[in-house]
Amino acid sequence: MIKKALVICAVLLSTNVAFALDDVIFKDHSTVALDHAKNAATAGNAAEVVHHAGAALEHTLTASISAKGVAKNHLNEGAKELQKAIDQGKLGKYNSSVSYSQAAVAHISAANSVVESNH
């Protein structure tokens, strides 16, 4: 009986640790992603948009791995917008790359809000 209780406690503890680690990964990467997305949205030229949108995309995808539900959906949509910003920026289309970056900011901000409201 004691062995069963220990196993159950170990499983519950590892589950809680995993959820806590997911939260830390999400928060760290989504915060950095949002900062870079904001920098892309206010960049002065297309090359700068590409640089910041690329960094934001990496962090958005990493945060998305540990996200769930609505937050994950927003991060996935934000990643799509960032990829479009990168593509447009590489073509030298500054205005559209900034617009896509702004849309990404909205999605990443929404994901962060969803997670904060759940805690």
C-alpha cells in the first residue's frame, strides 16, 4: 500500500513539475517573442523587420510547444503572420512586412493575456 502511495505521489509531483516547467518556457519565450515582434512592427526598414520577425518567430514557435488551447492557437497564428512579415521584408515590401508584424503582435499579446488570465 505504501509503495502505491509513493508511486502516486511521484506521478503527481512529476506532473506538477512538468506543468510548472511548461509555464516557465511559455512565459520566457512568449515575452521575448513579443518584444521582437514589437521591434519588427516599428522597424525603420525591411531588413530590420526581417531580423526581428525572424527572432520573434523562433521564440513564438518555442513558446507554442508548451502552450495549450486558445493561447497555442494565437501563437500559431502569430507565427504565420511573422513568416509573412519575413517573406515580404525579404522582397523589400516594407509596409506589408510591418503590417504582418503588427498582426503578429496582436496574436502574441492575446496568447499572453489568455495565459495570464488562467493563473
